[in-house]
Amino acid sequence: MARVGMRKEIVEAAFEQFHARGYNAAGVKDITDAAGVPKGSFYNHFPSKEALAVVALDRYGETVRMRDLTDRSVEPLARLRAHFEFLRDETVRHGFARGCMLGNFGAEITDHSETLRTAVREGFARWSALITGVLDEARSAGGLRPGLDPEATAVFVLSAWEGTLVRARADRSGEAFDAFFSLVFGTLLA
Amino acid sequence: MARVGMRKEIVEAAFEQFHARGYNAAGVKDITDAAGVPKGSFYNHFPSKEALAVVALDRYGETVRMRDLTDRSVEPLARLRAHFEFLRDETVRHGFARGCMLGNFGAEITDHSETLRTAVREGFARWSALITGVLDEARSAGGLRPGLDPEATAVFVLSAWEGTLVRARADRSGEAFDAFFSLVFGTLLA
């Protein structure tokens, strides 16, 4: 029988395992072992590893503090900068490892799973829409470089962020982060 | 005994398999099957899958036409744009799949293999250095936005490109490419 606590433990372990190891490297047994539950109990809770990965991706989404992007008590571009600084600090805290689960799944598995491609696409779309909102606010307040289209700019900045994480992990250095903050906030937007 | 032709067939199959499926999803047997050679022959040619992946990454590097970046018969920023347009067209030709092997390995495996992390880091460093050279030329010719640091800008543009590929694959659409070309060549550099 499915136990509510067991499902939650599996999701939490899957989030950790997928984030640390990637989709293919994290097997169902790795996940159930990490959760401390019998492997046989897995299919009481999830029809497939793929289905679990969609839930784990949602769980990851909760950790990136997207809601901070709608906090109007902070000036729009300062808010956007603080958002990426928080994510940078998380990556540094993990020794320049892990990066973004959306980007990792995007690079590893979207070509091979329509279910996960949809989940990644929707995750990026939600995130981009929030960034578009911030840039719209900045534009209304006269704080955005004239001529920038908020929607295309949001897509671009989020893509730049995803690539920056990959580079920083390969380099195990903050050089790519420094370039991102300097070019996005020092040149592109302001 | 190691056969020269067989080694080359393994490298070519590995390049295809790693690019299409990723590092973990492409097993040694998948690669030897695709090469049409016995699995047992693999270790006559390579000490490990990891060692083969380094060679396959070099093979991938030959396909991205980095040398075009040093072709001084073309105006610097037009040359840089044509370079990324070629890579965009390759991704579109593959049905918005595959992306960049450096970025894919970067997202999937650099946290777990020091050998592959070094290979990816060096690949990115070479590529960035070539882009820095193009931006230096553009600056000397007065064709670069004043105040941009060519080295940091090169790191940023390459990161933005890598993230753009991931987004375009997740979306199966050219929207992220359009944003990249508009923001990089319409706003950031010129």
C-alpha cells in the first residue's frame, strides 16, 4: 500500500539524486536506497522514473525562489540581480556543481522523452514569463535600456544564465558568473 | 591486434552516439554495435569509455568550424554571426536536437569525471579565446560597443549560446535563437 510519507521521501531523494547525478545516472534503485525505502515500493507511487522526474523537477522549481521575482518591494533590476546572485551562491556552495536541473534535463534528456521535454519547456516558459514581468516593470519605471523587447530579453537572459552555469561548473571558477553579471546588469539592461 | 581503421570507426560511432544520446545513455556496446566492430575489440583501442569520450569531443570540435572565426577576409562581427548561424542551422537540421557536445557533457558529466571536466573546460577556453580574438579585431576597427571587455564578453556570448541551444531543444522552436541573434548582434555588441 502507498504510504504518504514514503512518496514524499522518494520525491525528496529523487530531487537530490537527479540534481547531483543527472537523469540517466540516477537509477530507481539509487533513489529508493537514498530514500531508505524498498525498491519494490517504487511502483506503488510512480508509474515510471520519467513520471517521478517530472515531480522532482517541480520540487526543484520550489528551491529556485521564482516568487522573489514578483516581490515589488524591491526595485525590478535589483530584484532580478538578487535572484541570480542567490542561484550563483547555491552553485558555489555546492563546489561549483549541480547547476540547474531544468538546464541539466534540457541538455541530457529532452531529445529522448517527450514527457520531460514538455516539463522542461513549461519550466523555462514560467521562469521567462516572470523575468519578462520584471523587465516590463523596469521599463515602465524608465530603468531599462530603450529599445529592448522584455520578452525576447527575458528568454535571452535566462539562456545566458543556463549556459553560464555549465561554464562555471566546467571551470570550477566564478569567471563565467562575473561575466554574466557584468554584461547583463552593466551593459545589456541598464 | 588494434586495427587503424577500426579505431577510426569507433571514434566516429562514439561521436555520433554521444552527440545524439549523451554520455551515460551511450554505452560501449551501443558504440561498438554502431561501429560494426566486436565489443571485445574496444579495449584494444581505448582504456575506457571516458578516454574515448575525450577523443570524441575532439572529433566534435572539428565539426563546429572554429577556424572560420580566424578568417580575416570576413568583417569580425559578420564572421561571428555567421559562425553561430551555421551552428543554429545544424541544430535545426537535426530537428532541434543534439545541441553542443561540450555543453551537453558540461551539464551531464563534468561534476563526475575530472578527465571530462578538463576536456570540456579546455574546449570552452579555446572557443572563448577565438571569440575574444574576433571581438579584439572588431574593437580595433571601431566596430564594437565602447566599454566592452572582449574576454569577458566572449565568455558571456559563448555561455549565452550554450543556454540558447538547451532552450531551443526544449521548445523545439527557433524563438531562443531569434532572441540570441537580436540581443547579441542588435544590442550587446554593436
